[in-house]
Amino acid sequence: MVPGVLVISHGSRDQNWVSIVDEAVSGLSLGEDLRLAVSFLELVEGRLIQDGIDELEHAGVTDIIVIPLFVSSGSTHIDEIAYALGAKPVPERETDLEPFRVTARVHFGYPVDDDPDIAQMLWEKTRELSQHPGREVLLLIGHGSRHEGFRQRWERGISSLAARVREVSGLAAADYGLLNPDNVRSRVEHWQAQGYEVLVAPLFLSEGYFTKVVIPQRLQGLEYAYSGETLLPHPLLPRWIGRQVEAALVQLRSRE
């Protein structure tokens, strides 16, 4: 067995977005013998998922540990990537993504969802906004999904993550809102009607159109605190990836 790691993220035409992902992964300490590739679902020429598979297999990797660097298992991209890698027999939703050429055994990991390290990251990104913890509520805002089944996964993950942030922050409450289907404005209005000050935290990997334009537009005219800071960059993300890789390696070695 020769294991390797393939980190997969969405991708962007913004080179700064790509660089932020690369920087986060560069903080990993996986040992000299473990090969690592970082690939993207789309938009990054020469670094797509098939490129990452080829790179690892050409290096002799027989078992690929896939880390889907997405914030929710409710993402339809998780479904289609798992299918195209052969980690599931059929996709839950129709996809244009063709099966990849892969000879190595694929061990598909999990996205962010409600990991404790992510909760700590979110609070550290938001803490400076807090002035009166006893009467503040933190509202996590995620992309969400309109698709049945996927929406419920989004809701389970982000609601559990909000509860974790509440524990580490000491704020009066924590809640969530989703852009799809849109309930972010109504959640801010709900908490303000209860007499709370609202701190808004975007549950996105890095800054972009949704964090800079969409969220402020949805909340236009309301009073809230918002820095727009996303999960990356943050030194805890490599630890999250590293823990997942180490757990996968333990399982692989136990099968030998």
C-alpha cells in the first residue's frame, strides 16, 4: 500500500482564492513519504481533479485519501465528486461530471460540517465584533441548497456548528441562516425583535461575491455587525485536514 492525499476544493478564476487554499494546505505536516496533491472541481486549468489523480498515480500511489474541502455535506458538489471518483455507485442528483480515470483505491473523506476546530476558527474570526456578549447572538450564514435532502444536510451541519460556536464564545445565543432557500433577513429580524444585537459570520472558505455582495444585499437596511471574514486563512484548517488524514491512515494500516 502506498497512500496519498488529494485535497479537492471548488476552484475560482480569482488567483488569490486559489492561493489561499494552497497556503492553507501548505501548512500540513504529513511526513515526507506521503504524497499530496491539491485539485479543484473547475476553473483552475491544469489543476483539475483528474490532474491530481494522475499526479498521485504517476508517483506510485495505490490508495488515495480524498479530503473534500467544502463547508457542508449538503453541497451537491460532494455528491457528484464522490460519484465521479467511484466512491458511490450513482449520484443523488443528475450531474454532467463524467467518471474520472482512477486506478488507485479511493477513500472519500468528509467536509467541514460541524467540526470543533471550525467552530473555534469561526469565533476567532468574529470575536472582535463582540461588545456585549450577554445580549449578542451570532448568526452563521451559509450558501444552503434548494434541493430536497441536500438542504436538510446543510441545516443539520450548520445548526450543530452554531451550537458549538455558542459553547466556545459565551454569547447569549447562536443561530444560522441560509441563502438558499433565503431566510437570512428573517433570522436577523427575529433576533432583533427579541432585543439581541446580531453578529453575522459567513460560513465560506474564502472571500468572494457571496460574502462581499450577496450577504450585505440581503441584509440591507438592518443593523448588524459584520466583518466579512471567512474561514481562510487560519492555522487551524491544516490541523482539521491532518486529523482526517491520520484517521484514514490508521484505518488503512489496520486492513493490511
